[in-house]
Amino acid sequence: MNNKLDTIFTEIKARHDALLGAKAFHDQKAWRIKDEEQDLMRSRFAVDRDRILYSGAYRRYHGKTQVFSFTNLIDEEMTNRNLHIAYVSQISRTIGKYLGLNTELIEAIALGHDLGHCPFGHDGEKALSESCIEAGIGHFHHNIESLHIVDHISSRGEGLNLTFQVRDGIISHDGEVHNTQLKPKEDKSEADIQAYIAAKKLGNKVSWMPATLEGCVVRIADTIAYIGQDIEDAIRYNILRREELPKEQVAYLGNRNSQIIDTLVRSVIANSLDQDFIAFDEETSNQLLELKKFNYRRIYTDENVKESNAIIYRTMRIMFEKYLEDIKVKNMDSKIFKHFLNHKNEEYLKSFCPAEQVRDYIATMTDRYYNEEVKAYMLPWRG
């Protein structure tokens, strides 16, 4: 039976590989920092995808904010991080399929790209970054923390030993930066990744592209996935009405998420097929940029959103300092020990200082968990 299965797996994998387009990254070229025996049934990228999918960090996606902090606690139809990941995966695999790229590599990157998001999305990220800077460990960036999770936090601190190509795709996504064209930097090395991390922690701006076309697809799909969905959530949250959307962008891109996605995906496929880059056409890119600016003015800086942010900023510094003190005095009753440090191996505990451990603990929290920790500390129950 085993010989028969080996034959089946080998033939199917070869057939799948042969169907890839000329620009696709092939599984046989993938490599890991730690060598390991090849799985006969699954490609290297399928193994990576499954390791991410079954990780604790992936399961916590469901409890993390996408844009609107605290709303998921009262309205579970508001987009959370888990839904965003599903949308990015679906959109990027659709693009990858029509471009003849490696959809298993695409899916692995898409599923892992936001693992490092802390509670309350980008607002929580900014608040946590301030505490990290004050603690002397540099700026916090969720893409860097995503790589840190798969390298040093998952599996009790052993990491997931993902391929370089998936790890690079995870750290190389950046939906905030607007690019008309994404051209991979194929000759990147592990040293390049570490240099990028060091520069970003210092607060430097770095020009940075994924190493594969598949990584570029996920990066562009990240923007496609959130731009229209944020509008739909804002309308649901009653901070925006559909008729207030900018008329020029509505006429070109559409006024509903499904229409916006369709327009953007078609542009990427039409302009990227058989190219050594992933791109929108110029007009679509310009219209998308204007819609991003509209979202920033009307959604991300809305008074209701800023009011939630104030709560996050006030409590983040308090909780960061509390956990630092708990480590200093070895308060073994603290959740940072019970739920985090006691479940990490010696290598993790020795490799990262207390401030980095606090950063990692907070970054793993869901919104609800963070809220409960704040309440337990600031409103302690007295029996």
C-alpha cells in the first residue's frame, strides 16, 4: 500500500508542477533554515500552509479587530481579522490561478501574513509601538511580528520552520503602501530579512519587495480585500452613507465591495499576465489611491474611531508596564507567566529580554482577552 501511495503522490505532484506557468515559483526551489525530510503527500508550501492553519496564532485571528475596535464584541458580523485573512486568500488565489502562479505558495503566505497583529488592529499596533520604543526595543510592526511568531513563538518557542519563500512573503506584505506595480526582488537572502527588521525597528523607511511573484500577489490582494470591505463596515457602523462615496471613484470602481474587488482583480490579471511584475493599470491605480484617501478621511480618522483609540492608548502603556513589573518581581500569578512564559522553551526565554517578551505576549492577545486583562487589573474584583 505504501509503495502505491508513494507512486500516486509523486505522479500527482509532478502533474501539478507541470501545470504551473513559466513565471511561477516551483516547490523544488524552496528551502528552509533547518533541513527536514520532504513530505511525500504534500508540497513544501502545502506543509507550510497546514502548519500555519493549525497554529494557535491562526486560531486567534477570529478574536482580533480588523478596523473598528470593540465593535466585534457587540456585532459579530463586523469584519474581524479572520474574515480579512479568508478574503485575502480567496482573492490572491484567484489572481494566482489566472496568472499561472503557485497557488499553494500564495495560500500559505496569505494565511500567515497577519499573524502578528496585536489586539485592535492598526490602532493597537501604534499604541504598542509607542510602548516598545519607550522600553528600548524599537518600533513594533505587525509584519515583523508575524515572522517572529512563526520563527520564535509558535510551538513553545521552537517555531514552525517555514520555507524562506513563505517567510519572506509574510514579512513583505504592506497594504498601507500604495504601489501601481510590484516587481519581486528575487535574489534576497536571510541576511536581507534581518537587515530589514533592524532598519524598521529603528524607524527607518525601507524600500522592500517580496522575493516572488506569489508574494507580490498577496501584497496587492491585501489592499483589494480591505478597501471595499472597510466601506461596507463603516456603512454598517453608521459612520458613512453609501451616497457619500466619491462619485468619480464609484463610477470607475463601483460602489459595493463586490464591484470594487471585481474591478481591481480584473485590472491586476490583465496587466500582469506573462509579466515579471504584478500591477494595476495606471488609471485603476490612481482611482484606488483616491479611494484610499477617502477612507482615511471618512473612516480611519472618524471621531467614533478616535474615541476608541484613546482608550487603547491609555491602557496599552499601563498594561505594558504592569507585565514588565510582573517579570521583574517574578509574579508567577500573572497571566504573562501562566498563559505565555510558562509555555515557552529555554531558548525563547534566554533569547528575548523582558520587554520583548511583554511585546510578544500582548501581540498574541485577542481583543476580548485584552479587555479582560485590563478589567482584572484596573477594576479588580473583591470577594
